[in-house]
Amino acid sequence: MKPHKHAELIKAWADGAEIEYLTERKEWVEKHKYFPWWETSEYRIKPQPKADVIQFWCASCEPLKRPLENNLKLTFDGETGELKAAEVL
């Protein structure tokens, strides 16, 4: 007997993975638990969002008389790389 085309995704879904399907508009949408597994449809495990990136910097205008410490915290969006927040420490 030939396994279902989406057997691996069905198993992942049964183990708790979030599954999405591709609509006619080419958008990924969450698959509802009662929606059938069509062999002609395209499915995927929902991608996990990338974590934000945090960087610490030293921003000082004083002459180098003492060891400098990081006093600026920058948070960048993990998906877009755009600056989300800047904090003076």
C-alpha cells in the first residue's frame, strides 16, 4: 500500500506541529483540525518566527580616560532586521 502523499506532515500534525496550507491566492493559512488532507493541496509546518537580535554598544563622547562600558542596548526585529528599540543604559 502506498503511503499518503502528506504522510510525514500528517504525522507531525498528530504530534502537535502547526500546519498551514497554500490557498488559491498563494497565501499560507492555518489548517483547521477538521479540514481534510487533500492530495492535491500543498501543506507545510508553520515556520517559527526568528528571535529578535539584541546588541550592546558603547556610545561615549568622553575622552578615553577610563575603561568604556556598554551603555546602549539596540533591539532588532528578527524577521526584518529593522531597529525596534534603543535603550540608554
